[in-house]
Amino acid sequence: MNNSLRGRDYLNIHDLSSEDFRYLIDLAWNLKAQKKSGVDQRYFPGKNVLANFEWGSTRTRCAFETSCNDLGMGFTYLTNSHMGDCETIEDAMRVFNGMYDLIVYRAQKDEQFLYDVADLVDIPVINALTLGDHPTQMLADALTMEEQWGGLRTSRGKKMAFVGNCAGAPVWYGRLCAMLDMDFLAIGPDDLRHQMCKEMIEEVEACYAKYAPNRTFTITSDLDALDGVDVIVTEEWRYINPECGDEVLDPDDYNSWLGDAESLYPYRVTSELCKRTNNPDIFCMHELPSVHNANHRVGKMLLDQCKNDLHREIITEGFEIADECFEANASVIFREAENRQHTIKAVMCALLGL
């Protein structure tokens, strides 16, 4: 395997060649095998990684921190910093540039912000989630699919369907499927609030033209299009098409969760919906967290305010994916979560020059 990623940033998978992306999947596969067999992976003693997260994180933070431990690197999770308060981002980055070997950033901003950050430093920057992309998650999903299908490069020619609220995550999965030479369907309600915006559609179309001109990208509200699909993915319902305005979705607001429940409910992923693929090997993935039952603070809050029987069913039995379907696919979903570690480790190794 030839590594052309040393010293580069990992901000969006569309910045990579298909060979670069394949290199990362192959490297993650090998690093996972090493870890499972007990190989000492301390390849970067003396290196240090800084992580700054403006959003909460469970899987991404844990994956970076444990991977740094495995690789023999120091890991700083930035808290109580002056950055952005009484110190400019530019000044803080110049400080970090002299102390660290790699920066991990999760920003409540468009990904252009991270391109601007990367221009301020001489060390690699990794996008740990922005408003427009989640590139480390996409790499984990690629590894998980190929494991499920039996080996490296088995994703080629397969078909993925994103089912549900298409206003956000389908652009991520569209890029991914183009990179892997897969067909991709975005299936959701015929409702502008939950459709891909024009900019997202154009970006996915450009990725298909570049990486997979012989594969198809389809947008539809017709669930019959699920016939022949190999994998279903979904995401939470609280994204809104940016063409509908800059609506702020408060996680403690009832309507931000259930205001569009009636239009989204037919696209809730259930075992019955999965049967429409007519594929006995169909499986579902979810990047997590998933609100598939009410056994958490938000669920209890929503139950206290519940307005009707349909909402009660959704709150107790699952929003974007039904609890029964989530549990039926739990072995895949939690392997997908575990693979965040192995794929994030691969990204850091590649950028640092393994």
C-alpha cells in the first residue's frame, strides 16, 4: 500500500482520490487485525494530538483517545480554553502549531471553517464533524459494510438506501457511495423541509461524475425503490433543509423532535420496511446516537409532554429506526461504532506517515 496522505488534512472525503480512500480502508482493516491479535501499535511515541470539540461526543472522542493511547501518543482534550473568548482562533492555532503534531476539531460551523483553520497551521487537521460532513464516520461505515459483505472491496456494485429525513446526512452517504462505486438512493417524504437541498444534490452528482459515472444516484419518495437494496442507513429526524430557513432546533423542544412526525413516520426504518428490499441479507446501520426507545432523559421529557398516540408510539418504540429493528441489527450497529476506533487510527497513522 502506498501512502500519499502523509502531512495532509482529512476534512472531507471528496478531497481524496478513490485510491487514497481505499488506502485508509485497507489500513484500518490491517490495524484492526493487529489490535485483535495483540500487536504492539506504539508507532508514534513522543507525538501529541489536540482535540477541540464544540459539540458533545461519545464515539468520536473515545475513538481518538483510545487510538492515541494505542499508538503511543499523548492526547489533550481541550476544555476551559481562552480560544474564541478572549483569544482569537488565529492566535490559539499558532500556539497549538508549536506544541502538537495533529489537531482534531469538531465545529458547530460549516466545514469551510476547518479549511481556514488548516491554513493557519503546518500540521494535519482532522474534521471530527461539522455542519456539512462527518468524514471519520463515513470511513467506519465503509469498513463495516465490507466486513459484513465478506472482505475488502466487496462494496463495489452494491446498493445503499438512506431512508428517512433526507435534509442532512444523505450528502455524506452520497459521497461515500460514489467513492466506493456503489448505487445510492435517498428515500424520504415529498416535503421540502426533509429533502436534500440543491447544493447537496449538486455535490453528490459531482462525486458520482468523478468517482462512479456508471453508478446511479436516485432521489425518491417511493418506498418501492427499496427493491434490491443491500444496506439501509438512517439518521435522526431533527435536520431541516437549509433552503427552508435557519431554523434552530432546540434538543429540549418537543416540536423539534415531533413537529414533522406525521410526514416522517412512513419512512421510519422497521423490519417490515426492510422486507421491501426482497434481500434476505439486508442489514441496517446507524451512526448513533439513536433515539430508538425512551430510556433516557430526552425520551422521558417527551413522554411527559406527549400529545397523541402516534407520538407516544414513536417516543417509546423508536424515531428514525424502530427499537425492534435496531436490536435486530445491533451486532452490525455496534461493530460500526467500534470501527470508529480502527478507522480513526488509520487516518492518524496515514497523516503522520506510517
